[in-house]
Amino acid sequence: MPKRTRKYAYLSIAASLTTMALKFGAFFLTGSVGLFSDAVESVVNLAAGIIALTAIILSQRPADGHHAYGHGKVEYFSSGAEGILVCLAAVGIAFASINRFLHPQPIAALGAGIFVATMAALVNLGTARVMLRAAKEYESIVLEADAKHLLTDVWTSVALVSALLIMAFTPPAWQVLDPVLGLGMSVYIAWTGLGLIRRSVSGLMDVGLPDEEIRRIVAIIQEIGGPNNSFHALRTRRSGMVRFVDFHFLVPGTMSVQESHDVCTAIEDALVALWPKTQTTIHVEPLEDHASFDG
């Protein structure tokens, strides 16, 4: 992963510090449990940003004797850690909301709370959009997870502002919306966290590439390999930005080593042209030997 991706992690940390200060300020002004839940999520955003930065730094280390395939999988640990933090935040928000149900309190300074929450949401929205573009460009699950985490914060802030607006123009009885909103936010946040955890587990368990990518790989092998050759035992996986592809390539036994090497190189080059970080391993076998079809 290019070193310039670090700047996006720094951007995430800066945005989290800014929104955390804004939201806790709004909470102290209003006493709203909804704003408190939003502020707690900003603390989680900060922790997630620090984890993401650490993962980006570690994933950029080159392959070594102990990690021959590089350090790309650290991204999945980072994404999983973010998912766990998000779920813990959801539990804390739910607890605070239930406590507010049991011990209602009036909400003050709603105007100031609405303004501050809106500003915080705009900061997170701008940061998330920038990070999503970078995640797509660099194929980084770390940046994508962090950006989606910030987007979760944006949508919860939008819901929060909507509820605060309703409470600002309705009788005091409507303030029950505050803990109701907190509970709803906790469920949504927990669902997002579980999604991050599921994706991280899939990466760590070496789940194969998406079906669409496998179809493109098969098409390249068939087009370059030609009608006289065949292949089997195709296996794929991904580690961070790097895709790994390996398969058995069956060619006529009369084909020279140079000729089979040239075809394999052409396949490898085509895959790299499609996905620059692809690493391909091809085992060449003779078509006429029945043992070539084992496995």
C-alpha cells in the first residue's frame, strides 16, 4: 500500500478529535442522551483511526523471512478491531438510553445542540467521502472500514438532529424520543460493527475472490491459453491489496519450456494489468499424462 495512504488515516484522526470536542460540548449543553451516544461514537472513531493508522504502517512493511507473503493481512485485524469497538459503543449507547428511560431528565439548549451536531456531521461526511475515494483507489479495506464507520456516525447524527428538531417544537412529553433514538442508534451501530467483523473474518479465512473477478480470471486464461490448452485447480485469495492466483495449466507435451513460459508470462501480465498487485503461480503439466488431472 502506498505510503501516501497514511495521510488519510491522519485525516480520520483529526476529524474524530474535532467531532468529539463538538459533540461532548453539545452533550454538556443539552444533557441529551442522544448527543451523548453520538459523542461516545466519536471516541470510538478516534480509536478506530489510530488502529487504522497502525495497520497501514505495518501493512507497508516488505515481505521478510517470517512473512513471505507480506504483511497485508494486518488490515483485516484492523477492520475486525474496528468492528469490535463499534459493537462495544453500541452496547454503551443502549445502556445509557435504557437508563434515561428509567430516569427521565429535561433537555436544555436544543438550538445549540442541533447546530453543533450538524457541524460535526458535516465534518464526518466530508472526511468519509475523501476516504472512500482513497479506499477505492488503493483497494484498502482499512480505509474503507474507517470511512464506513464515519458514515455510520453521519447517519446517526442526521437521525439525532431530526429528533432534536421534533423535540424543539413539540410538548415536553415528546422528549421520550431522545432515549428511543439512542436505542435505535445502538442497533444500527451494532449492525455496522458486525458487518466489519464478518468481512475481516472472511479475509483471515482466505475466502476466494468474488465470482465476477474469478470469471475475469478464467476468461483471461482461456483467451491467452488458447483452445489447445486447458487448466484446473484454480485457487484465489486476497491479502490487503494483493490478490493471489494459482492454477494448473495443461499444455501439449511437445510444447517447449520456452513456449509454455511465454504463455504463462502473458497470463501473468494480463492479470497484473487488471489488478496491479496480483501474484500468480502457475504449475505447467502435460495434457497427455493422466496424472496431470489429479486434484
